[in-house]
Amino acid sequence: MFTLFTDRYGGVSAPPYDFLNFGDHVGDELSSVSSNRDALVARVGPTVFMNQVHGDAFAVVTSSTIATPTCDALITTVSGINLAVQVADCIPLLIASDGVVAAVHVGRKGLCNDITQKVLTEMVRLGGRNFRAWMGPHICGRCYEVSQDIYDEVVAKYPAARSQSAQGTLALDLAKALYGVLDSFDVQVDPSHICTHESPDHFSYRRDGKTGRSVGVISL
């Protein structure tokens, strides 16, 4: 079993996507994105990406040559296939179990759409046991400032997400809410203490607007 979280270094993309951008939907030169993805494949092996839409759909991957699925989580029981999730503030969640792994895009909408619960339920159906998860770098509860309506929507379902920004305004801590979801499935969690908004080594949409995408990668 293999896991990896990238930062922004080591690729060929020009500013503001400098340097290791994997997103092909953010305005970067597609040739640069292809070079960055090719370098990843050369390093870790065949890798499946997603067209992420902040939804609740997942795809069960049985071949690395499939067309890129439109979804926000990938699951596989096949060794040697790397699953990649792209982020620039959302939580890149990698989940491993006995014989099943998943890569999950957990943003505010994904959290409220219960994508993690749906993925774990499918992993159990596929024979998954003894779960462990890794949260990659993501925006922290001090930096994820939101409006009143968004705050109310999320904390109504996940009270643990309540947070406050450094300025004392309403904010959300998605990771705290996600811990509760994972705990309900008895998943051991390895957290990240890197905030993408605070770290110049990571892409942050909230901080920069036009920017690249890092990836979390997992395989059996």
C-alpha cells in the first residue's frame, strides 16, 4: 500500500501555477499539466484522475486505462492502480483497508453530501476491513471564513465544524467534522497539520484565486 501528498514544487508549470500543478481545468497550459502528470506516473505508476464536481458520486476503478470519471471519489480493489484526488484547500482524504483503497475529495459540499460515508459503505461492501485514513494538507478552521448561510448549513449537520477565524468571524473546520465521520466507521486517522492557506509551499484557492492543484495519491 502506497500514499503520497504533493506540494507545489518539482513541476514545470509557470506562475501562478508554479510549479507542480496537476489541474487541467484551472487555466494552466495543458502541455505543462501533462508533463507534471507524466512525471507522477513515472514515479508511482499508472494513475487515475477524476473530473471533480463537489458532488457525492464515486467510481470503482478496475483499470488504469479508463476514461477520466466525473466524480469526487475513486475506489479500487486492484493492485498497481494509483488513485489521485486534486485539491487546493479541500481535504484530500486517502483511505486504506484490507484489499480496498480510496481517494476522496472532501470539501464543504462533499462533507454535507456524505461522500465519505458513501465511500466507506462501498468499501465495506467490497470486503474492506481494518480501516486507516490519511488527511492531506487542507485549509484550517482559522482560515476558512464563510458567510452566515453557509456556516448555518454546515453546522446544522456537523456541529463539530464550528470555528472562528483569526479575525473573530464565522469559519468552518471541515477536518473536525470529518474526524467524527471517520470515527463512526472505526477508522484510524493520520492527520495533517499543514494549512494550505497559510503554507506558501501549497496551492490555495482561497488565498490566491487563480492557482494550481496538488494531489493525494493512494494504491494497494
